[in-house]
Amino acid sequence: QVQLQESGPGLVKPSETLSLTCSVSGASTDTSRTFWGWIRQPPGKGLEWIGSVYKSGTTYHNLSLKSRVTISIDNSKNHFSLRLTSVTAADTAVYFCARTPWGRPFDSWGRGTLVTVSS
Amino acid sequence: DIQMTQSPSTLAASVGDRVTITCRASQRIDTGVAWYQQRPGQAPNLLIYKASVLETGVPSRFSGSGSGTEFTLTISSLQPDDFATYHCQQYNTNWWTFGQGTKVEIK
């Protein structure tokens, strides 16, 4: 059974860069027809898709976040990562990583990690 | 991007009630619609995909339907375990979007 685990700092200062890693076990990030994604949820609010990455490094991301988002994958370490630059308080959220088999939605999720943007 | 408007935002119901939640898409989409259940402090859990296909292990009291721009999640007989927040999601394009969520509370 696939398991995903987010890791990274829980506190980031305004204007700095948020960096998170999602470690995958029970499956390989080098799997064909599978995307790996990031989703966030501000406290008390709904879910927002941030972006997804394929084993080749091809990415799709939410254009509302413009050029602040970078998603990468390291198949040798079986993990993928998120970088969000120039953060503000509006980026405070629980960040989830998840798996997306081709043609399906997110079917396996990490537990999520709270990232607070504050000085 | 395709906007998903979910209603109601909150719903009060009793055990045994039939519950229906609706998601309307801002433009006509295929059946790439999913529904998730989320309990406080937990990650969302996939219930339905392709608008009406029940995910393995999900109780049959959950069902999904719809096409075009209107999609619904129905719980045929609400159980104590079902008091949670429900989210719809469209995954038809390369820009995925969620509804705002519906919190199902105890009446």
C-alpha cells in the first residue's frame, strides 16, 4: 500500500521560500501513468491544487500561483518536492502531497503538514 | 480555469437522513469529477471518481451522479461516521479545481 509523508519547516518568514518534500513508500515515483501532486488547505478553508509532476519531470501547476511554484522529482530517492517563493501570510496552510494515477483523481494522500508564514 | 461551485456550504442532518450535495461547474465538463470526505485533522479520502464510480472500500450508501455542469453526491442513509466535510473536484483539464466544501453537521 502506497504511503506518502510530507516533511519540511513548519514556520517560514514572509518573503522567504517554502520548501517541502514528499517521501513515497510502497510505490515508485518512477511509475508510468502516475502523477504526484501538491494540494494545500488554509485554516478553515477549502482545498487548492498547487501542481503535479510526472516521473520525467514534466509539471502542471496552478497558474494563479504564477511563477512562484517549482515542483521537482527525484526518482533515485523516491520523493518529490515543492518550492514556493516570496511567501506571505496567505500561504499559511496545511500542505498535502498525493498520488494521481492516470485518468483518476488523488487516490492516496499524505497526512499533511502545517506551514505557517510569520516573522 | 473551471470553477466548481459547491452547495450548500453547511448542512445539518440526522442519522438516517438522505443527504444530497451539489457541485456546479462553470463550463461543461466530461465526467472527470471526484468527491472526497475529510474529517477534522485528516487528509481527504476519495469516495467517488468519474462522477459515479465508487472507490474500492467505500460504503454503498455513497453514490455520485451528474454530467455536463451539474454533479451530485448522495448519502442514502446518513451514519454517525459520515459527519464530516465533503469536497468535489474536477480533473478534466490540466488545471484541477475543488469546490469550497460542504460541512455535514449533526442536527
